[in-house]
Amino acid sequence: MNAFALKIIALVTMIIDHIGVVFPETFGFEFRVIGRVAFPIYVFLIAEGFRHTKSPGKFLARLFAFAMLSEPVFDWALLGASFPWGVNFLAETNIFYTLFLGGAAIVVYEKIREKFDSVVAILPMFVLAGLAEVVLTSDYGAYGVVFIFIMYVIKRKNFSLAVMAVLCVWQHEWMLREAFSYGFDTIAPIVWLMIPATLVPVLLVAFYNGKRGPGLKWFFYASYPVHLAVLAVVLYVV
């Protein structure tokens, strides 16, 4: 399975997830369960992209540009912000913010590692994770930034897959805490399906062959704000 196939799977499952967010009364929670497949794949692809790019600065610039471009439609479609105003670029921000900060953690790590040991180079990652979680409250927050960074620094495939599986499950640790605190029957059966669903990307990445496949780079970048814009139009206009 090449990177193009992974991108298609991530894109389709992300759109399904967002449809479930915007129209929860029309589309069941199954859409949210399917959507658990998307983010871990994007995390892997971002880490893989920074591992192979010859222009990390340009890579970061693209992520930042699409973070800015996507924020209005993200706020309108997913957060219910008033249209056309109500957009906040500094709070409850979209996933491109998280991808950008995760990428920035990688770039800074490599820059510092050229002169200092790797322990010192890791420190900026915690700052950027805190920025995502506390200041920008970006989608997936500190968890997302740390996930991206870890997937980059761990290069042994089997170990990387094991850590990826742990981090995928950790995303839903709130379910276990609530179940142990209030009883397992407080969690609906379909919600429990989010845990096995989030492990599907680990299996898909296990079959990744290291090849890119067709490029279509700008298609995948643009698909994020475009599909959110379509959802916003349907939500507010149709």
C-alpha cells in the first residue's frame, strides 16, 4: 500500500467523520466511528513527509497557509460559528494548526540536534504541544503534536507500529476512566467501537510499502477547506 492509497483512505474517512459532526441527527454515530481511521494516518503521513522532504521550510509554510485558509470554514461548518463573522483564528483551531506545530517540532528538533544532544532537542516539542493545547486549542491539541513527533523520531517499523497502536488507544482513555468510575454500562456499545476503529490505521500502515504513488499534492491540501466549505454551505444555505 503506497502513500496515495493511505491519503485516499484518510480523506474519505475524515469527510465521513465531519458529515457526522455537522449533521448528527441525520447521520448516526457510525460516521464518527469510521472517522477514527483518519487522524492516525495523517499523523503517519506528516511524519513520513518530514522524514523525506528536501524543503522542510516549504512544507511548514504550506501547512501554515492551509491552517489560515481553512479556519473560517472550519469554524462555520464544525463549530457553528456565526456566518460570515464569528471566526476565531486563535482558539478551537483546525487540524492544520496541529499538523503545522507537529512539523515545527520536528524541524526545530533537527536544527538543535545538529549542535546539541537529542534530549535538549526534544524540549521545544513540549512548548509547541502546550501551545496547541492551551493557547490555540487546536484539533487534537498536545496529543496530536506529540503523536506526530513520536512517529517521526521512531524509525524502526515494528516498534513504531507498536507505539502507534498505544497512542491510538490512548486517544480514547477517557472511555476507560469513565467506565471504571461509573460502570461499563455508561458507555454505549457503539462508542466502544471507536477503540478498534482507531487501530485500523495501524494495520493499514503495516502494509505501507514506502512508495508515494500518484502525487496530487495540492488536491489533498485543498480537499480539507473545500469539503468544509461545502458542508458549511449545506448547513447555512440549503
